[in-house]
Amino acid sequence: MNLSVKIANVTFKNPVTVASGTFGHAEKFYNQEEVKKLGAIVPKTVTYFSQQGNSPPRIIETPAGMLNAIGIENPGIDGFIEKKLPLFQKIGVPLIISILGHTDEQFIKITEKLNSAGGISALELNLSCPNLKHKILVAQDPMATYRVVDKVKKNSRFPVIAKLAPNVTDITEIALAAQDAGADAVSLINTFAAMVIDVRTRKSVLGNFTGGLSGPAIRPAALYFVHQVARKIKVPIIAMGGIMNADDALQFLIAGASMVAVGTANFVNPRASLEVLEGIRVYMKEHKLDDIREVIGSVREARH
Amino acid sequence: MDKIQYTSKVVSNEKLCPRFYRLCIDAKPIVKRIQPGQFIHIRVAEGLEPFFRRPFSVYRAQNYIEILYEPIGLGTKILATKKKGDDIDILGPLGNKFSMPPAGTKQVVMIAGGIGVAPFLILSDILKKRKQYELVLLYGGRTGGHVCDMREFKKNGCKVFVATDDGSVGVKGRVPKLFSKINSDPRTTFIYTCGPNPMTAAVQEFVKTHKLRGEAACEEVMACGLGACLGCSIRTRSGYKTVCYDGPVFDLHEVIFEHSG
């Protein structure tokens, strides 16, 4: 059974990965032999300078999901390369490094540092974090998306993936801009901007006031975005948005995604990504499919 | 993940006092590894409501894991329906642990508010074996219904003093009314505290004034429990720290107790 998928010249042995910001301390909690089975790992987004993150409370449970406003707490690119990257490299799974620059210059500098560090498979540009008080996200503007992807692409020795936001009028416009600028893949979607108010205090429950909604609550909307984008672009899609199990993941693959990332589910079931992988295998066996390419984009367009 | 995730069996689930329940779980692979201050993270229902797991301090870890809870929210109300023999999905043990009192300590004072008393039974189980401390428990509850039978603490040799808001048990008022029981000697007194932020903030104030040493077990809304999401961070003097991974136990002087509304 062939589960392998390709982004640019990189082959991943299967289509299952984890969404940025949802996976950590593998060495302490996870059975290493099991983690090795994943197609790729995406660590939490790294910025140029270290960031302390937003004031607590940073998360709240919502119907079938959660809001988060962590604020990209991270050690900065130098700290990441020195302390965290070696731990992730030890796992022996291809790494997709999620990066975020607050300026184009920072995106380029982070890229250059990762060029020198090596030992990674691709860069994912976080153009779509809703929790950083930017007036507009890069991924809400096709011109800005084009500009940032273009600049990173010209400097990166790794394939470049653009991570897109759901808070847009037409996501296909943004995806096309990323593709035109040379993106090797797009990943979608990031969290939906969202909030919860405590009616007793009339205050937002999050320290950051607003946050990003994730989890199964957003899954059908995420699937719609993936389906829309898959019909318009040629480069591969990494899909995420509320995937809890193999059935959820298969919907995204059938809609046209080449890879699927398990995110919020990791917080509830640390084995979720492995169960997704196993479930995809079982599905293919049951449907007598030998190659994951027979699944990807196989949605039947007729209504009935 | 198979290092920490277990489907275990409920052994018993009973009311300990009008407001608190004790859940007893058969989790042989981990029960002997649990240290005072650590917690287990329970998925109370298989579906999507409630969505998060719920973290509980371990109350005792002898033959079984015991936790103490008050059924007030969605998760704890579901927990209260668990019966003997039910499966229960737990992650654990998670988090750091209380340190042992420093050399020279004579009096150990555990200061608890409400359900925050939970980690102190397992702590006193360990401390009593050292046979060198005067163990004191200062406990504050909203009403008499929040005051458990303190026999297990007394069996461990703890001197127990209680304050309730309505005065129905012990002294009328809040925990600081019991601070006179503390020998405020920085060389020989060590403090542990766990409870709502206004209470732990009052303990911190007292400890600072008298230059005492101590530790606090902290709480925050938690998602993963594994230090991955960075959702349960609290403010400390050395920056944000996760309750689940860096904590839940912190140096009492380090924590900045916030949003204590």
C-alpha cells in the first residue's frame, strides 16, 4: 500500500501530520517508535525574536471545540535552533517548520537562519495567526500574500508552504496568489477569529479579548474551504480544521488535500494522529485501494 | 502516549461530605509512580461535550488513585455519575511535584481552600513517614458542607484547624484567621498552599511579611496537560509558566496570582 505524498521534491511517507502549536515534549510523553510513524511533524510557530505570549486566560472550551489566544509564545529562531530543533530532529520524522515574521525582513532572516541550520524538510509560513493584534493578516490580502511568499521563496532552500486564514471573502484568490508567488503548497485553515463573553462580568473571557476557534466545530467549514481551493490550484494542500479521527481526515483527502494535520484533537487524545493514520490504512484496505492518490481529490461532483 | 494514557476502571465514587465526592480509580501501571502535587487528566465523556479533559490533583495514591472533586460544572457533574466498574480514560501522572521541606524544618503548614485540600492528603501520607515534622492543616471552606471529614488527615498526625465563611464549622471567616497557628520562623517553618487565588494571594502576603519559604499548587483552565498548547500559562516572576508542565507546583514567592475575581 502506497501512502506516500510529495510536496515539491520532498516525499512524505504518509499524509498524516500534526498542526502547528499542538504537539510538544514528544520525548517525554510519546512512545518514540509510534511517533516515528507520522508523515511529518510541524512544531509550534517560531518568530524572529522570542515572544512571551498573551496574558492569561489563554484558552476556553466551546461547543465541540475551543478558543485559543496563546500569542505565539516561543523562544525566537535562535533559541529554537539551539534548543528545540535538535529534540525534534532526534524523532527522525520530516520536520515542517512554521515561521512568522512581523515584517518581510524578519521572514527573510528566519529563513536564512533555517537555511544554515538544515535538517528540515519544508517551511510553513504562518500568514494567518489571529491573535497578534495585527490590523490585517497577510493571508487576508492577495498582494501581501504574494509579496511574502515571493520573498521567502527566493531565499529558502526548502519548499515553502503558505498557511491561509479562513476570515476572508474568497480564499481561492489568496491561494492563487500564494501559488503564483511560487508556494510549493498551501495549508488551510488556521483558526477562525472568535470570542466568548462572560455575561456576569460583561468581559471577554480571554486575556487577549479575542481568540481563534478550532476543533470539530469548524470542520465542515474547513472542508468547504479545502474543496474550493482544490478546484482552483495545482499545488498540494495540507488540510487542517477539527480533524478528530480517520473519517474526518478522509473527507479532507477526498475533497482534494494531499496531507492532513491533526491539531486540537491532540489536546484531548494524544494518540489522535496515529489513530487517523491507522484508520486511513483500514479504509484503503476495505475499499481495495493501493495508493493514497486514489483517495486524494476523488470527490464525486454529482450531487447524488 | 502509551507512556501516560490508560483506560482504567472506577473502583468507587462516593460523597465524602455534602459538597465533595471522592473517585477511586484502579490504575495499577501508574499508581506507584504518583508523587504529591501531581495530577491526572480525565476524559469524562467520549463525545465532544465537554470537549476538554479535566485535571484533578491526586488526593491519595496507595492501592488506587483517589481524586476529590465538587460537582459544579459540566465535567464534574458527569464524573459524579460514574459507577463502580465503568471505564475511565486518564492521562497521567502529569506535572511536577511538591519538594520535600528543606533541612531544619520543624513545622509544615498546609493551607487549603475548598477543593484545594486535595493534594495535601497524599503529601501528608509521605511527610508523616519522616516523623520529624509538626504537621498542620489550615482549611477554609465556604460552608460546613465544604468541610470534609478530616479523619484521614488526623490519622496522619495533622493538627487540623478549620474556618468557614458562615461559621457553621470552626472559626467564622476566611483562612487568614487561622494564620496565628503558624510558627513564623523562617528557619523552621515551611508552607504549602492550594486554593482559590484570593486565598493563595493572602498566604503569599503572609509568607513575604514573615520571610517564610513555601510552595503553591496552582490552577488554570487546561487543554492538553502535556505542555504542548501553552494554554494554561500563569504569570510568574520569571515569565509565563505552564501549570501542566512547569507546575502545578511553584515556589510561593514566584507566582503572581491574577484574575482572582
